[in-house]
Amino acid sequence: MEIVFNGLKLGIVLVFLIGPVFFTIIQTSIERGFRNGILVCMGVSVSDILYVSICYFGLVQFISDPQFRYYLAYAGGTILILFGLYHLFIKSRRKMTVQLNVANEKKMYRYFIKGFIINGMSPMVLIFWIGAISVASLDFGYSKGFEFLIFFSTVLGTVFTTDLLKAYLADKLRTLITHRLMVIMNIVVGISLIIFGSRLIWTAGDFLNS
């Protein structure tokens, strides 16, 4: 249950990320209906699963090495802090507008591809999942395959479920999305990521002594 709870915490942070994926889900659901909004959510989810798999299998063989854990703590912590600072000081001050243009796609599979590409083309997605691997292995202390599976299944499940909720409530969200709300959400996300990153860096020295 602790692994699930930690996964929920990180998943909730991801829920508040405001970016092109968020607006794509809203746009598609409003203009093309909930069913096509689901396809966009599925494309985003598959893209996230691919990135998590790449990050995990690329790093898992080194996680048990104390020196690697030391450097990973600094690298992962720095990534999360920079990502948090970006949301706190840059994205929260950027003027944002919701542009809901009618989509041109006619074949349903294209909505899945749209979600996959829009999420997958962002380099920050890969960088964030590297930071998430760092949090899971160093901050939460997970080292076994089943622990990572439960943790990231919870994270991805939380994100996918809330994306579906966004699609379902698109008409209502359309009236709620204001510049002030997006500023507050970006500030919350920024502070949360800075806290995650700072904790990693703070505990980095412990890994060399373990």
C-alpha cells in the first residue's frame, strides 16, 4: 500500500501539468466527442509507458551501484529542480490562452496517433521520467522489479484515469480554465517538483556510505 500511495502522490503531480497534451485532450473532446478524446488519452498513455520502459531498462542495471546512485541523486534532483523552476518562474508567468480549433482528422486511429506524437515529441517528458526513476529508486528506496512495476503502474494509471476525466468533463473544464487557475496550478507543480529534487540532492551523500 505504501508503494501505491507514493505512486499516487507522483501521479497527482503529473495531473496538474499544463501543456499541449492537456489542451489536445480538451480540444478533441469538445470538438469531436468523448470517444475520440479517449483515443487521445490512450495515445498519451502508450507514449508514457514507452518512455518509462526505456528509462527503467536503461538504468536498472546500474541502480545497485552506490556510486551510480550518488550521481543519479544529483542528476535526477537537478532535473526535477530545473523542471520545477521552469514551471514556477517561467510557465506560471506566461500568458496562456486556450485555442479550440476544429480538428481535421476523419479516421479514429489518427486521434490515438495524435496523442502519442504530441506527448512523445516533448523532450521534457523523457527528462521527467528519468527524474521519476531517480525518485523511485533513491528517495523511496525501490530496487526490485515488482516495486517499480507497482509504483509506475499506479502513476500511469492515475494519469490515464484523470485524463479520461478531463475528456469527460471537457465542456465544464472549458469554462473553468482561466489564466489565474493555470498560474496557480503551475506554481503548485513547480514547488512540488523542487521539493522532490531537493530531497534527492539532500540524501545523495548517504548512498556512498551505504
